[in-house]
Amino acid sequence: MAKEIKKIVLAYSGGLDTSIIIPWLHENYPGCEVICVAGNVGQDSEIVGLEERAKKTGASKLYIEDIQDEFVNDFIFPTLKAGAKYEGYLLGTSFARPPIAKRLVEIAKKEGADAICHGCTGKGNDQVRFELTIKALAPELEIIAPWRIWNIKSRDQEIEYAEAHNVPIKITRETNYSKDMNLWHLSHEGLDLEDPANEPQYNKKGFLELGVSPEQAPDKPTYVTIHFEKGIPTSLNGEKMDGVKLIKTLNKLGGENGIGLFDVVENRLVGMKSRGVYETPGGTILYHAHEVLETICLDKETQHYKYGLAQKYADIVYNGQWYTPLREAMDAFVDKTQETVTGDVKLKLYKGNIINAGVTSPYTLYSEDFASFGEDDVYDQTDSKGFINLFGLPIKVKALLDAERNNK
């Protein structure tokens, strides 16, 4: 390699990609030390046995960093408050990468590393998210992306490499879905899903991990009441909870009721379309509840303007531009809008559906007196005539002038 590199910090998940990267780094950077870092953003079960696997494969040490609280409070909740969705789905992998990359930078500086390495493919979005964060927080560090320089071209070839180098892996060629798990969601890509004509096998054993299909959900609905303080969910069914516990609890309740399945062909940042299936049970409930609460807490102009901002916010998160001045400025606007988004939202979960069951807020802008179809003393209906005359004046003038021109 062009530059001498003695110590590398590797973003390590224990999956196929990052497992074979360790021996590959030793082969291509002779004498280098490889330090693995696993950022726990909610994939608890995948953390088990990581240290033994990393060291057996050639790493000198493994950091397992629990960053779930930071993930929720500094990344999930700001995105939730913004109402950001990318092409209809809730951003799961997108906002999990910046906090992981941030921790990679912190450990790289602590260890005096020369470079940070990741296992993202050259076709995906995650390479951008990792590298933009590293560039923002540690522009002096080298970035190594094996998928962009090695000769391996497919996951089958990865498995062959692992077998040849005695790297322990947990998948086979037959169960080779590409999955990404965190506290917020689970994504599925690859195999039969690569053809958009194929229906996802929701009822196939082992496909869904966070819940069941709507057909398999109970015939009895489940009610939940979520309390928000300034746009942030703080309690569930009257019990105060921190963000991590609240999301995990809603994941269980939502998953049991078939909530949060989303099948989409999305536009990747790198220019191609890709098909993915997402499980986001708790997040889907929270987004729905937050949107319901905003309908009574935000005035029309703010609510409508925020829709446009939500789309731009989603693009920023999806594109890996978290550490940018624009995202910080947008957060300032969103936080201002959330000052009155406090209240309770009751929802009914039933076979994949989320049904509104009531909403209250001390800052509500809804007045039954004004909205009532019955008799009231606060609205003079005759006032509407003058309003309509002025509001419709441009339409009337144009019609009159068009008629006059046509007559000539």
C-alpha cells in the first residue's frame, strides 16, 4: 500500500464482511495492528461472542461500546421530532452510522491509530455515512475501504475467502440475506428480495425477527398511550421510561401486532435503486403518535412548512450529512416548533394497523366551540361572505377579463 500504516481501527460487527477484513488487513498491511470496535446500537444478541471471534481472526483487542442512549437521544429523537422519512420509510441504518463512526474516531485518537477501516460496499450508502462523519470529526485519519480495492466481488467469494482463512462465520450461501439490526429497526436485502416481483416471505420461519405478519397477529387489539414532552416520548401507558426502554417496549408490542413492515424500492445515494424490507414496529408507532399530537399543537403555517423541512432533513440523514451546519440549523427550527408538542396520544394496534383512539394536549389549538356544527357565540357565519369575496377576487377578476377578451 502507498502509505505505511501500523495501527488500524476497524468498525466490527462480527458479520461476514468485517470478519474477513481482519486477515485481509494483515495480508495487505504487513505488521499492522487491528483494533476492532463494535458499537452497540441495540443489536444486543449479535454482541455475544464477538471478542472471542475477533481475536481468533487476528484482532489485538475489541472495544464493545454501548451507545444506545446516545443513539436514541442525539439521533433518533431529533429525527423523530423533525418527522423525517426517506421515500416513506423511517431512517434506521442511516442515523445509526454517525454515532458508530463518532465512537470509532474517539477510539482511534485514544489508541493513536493511523487509519479507520469499514466493511461497507462500494455500491451502498453506508460508506458515505461512515466517511463523512470521519471527515467531519478527524479529517487527518486515513480511511480504508476494502470493498473498493480488493478482488472479492460477491458474497459467495467472501464465504470462500472465510473458509480458506478459517474465519468463523454464522451464515451459509442459502441463508445469506444481508441484514442490519439496531434498536430502531431491522433491514433485509438480497436473495429473492433483489427481484421486486417477489413477495416478501413474511410468514416464512426466521424471516421476520422483530414481530409477526399481520395475518399472524392476534384477533384482539392492543391499546397504548404515549406521553410526549416537547416532542420527545417520555412515558408509555402511564409509566415513565427512558428512550431505550420505551422503544424496546414498543418494538415488542408493535411486533406482536404486525406493525411496522415496509417493503420499498428506494433510490440509493450512489445512483441505483435497491429493494429492501424493513421492520420498524416501535418507530412506526412513535412516528404515528407524534404526527397525531402535532395536528392539535401546531398552527397551519408551521405544520405545513415543517412538511417540506422534514423531507430535506430525511435527505440529509440518508446522505450521511449529519455533522453539517444545515442539520444543526434545522434542529434549531424543529426544537422551536416542539415547544408546545406536549400531550398524550392513545392508539389501537390491530393486525398491522395503527388506529387513532384519542389525543389531548394542554397546548391544543383545537377549540370545540369554534369547530362545532352546533350553535355558538364565537363565530359569525356571515363574516365568511366578505372573506370569500376577497379571497376569490383574483379568480373572479381573471374570469371577467378572460370573458371580455374572448368576446372581442
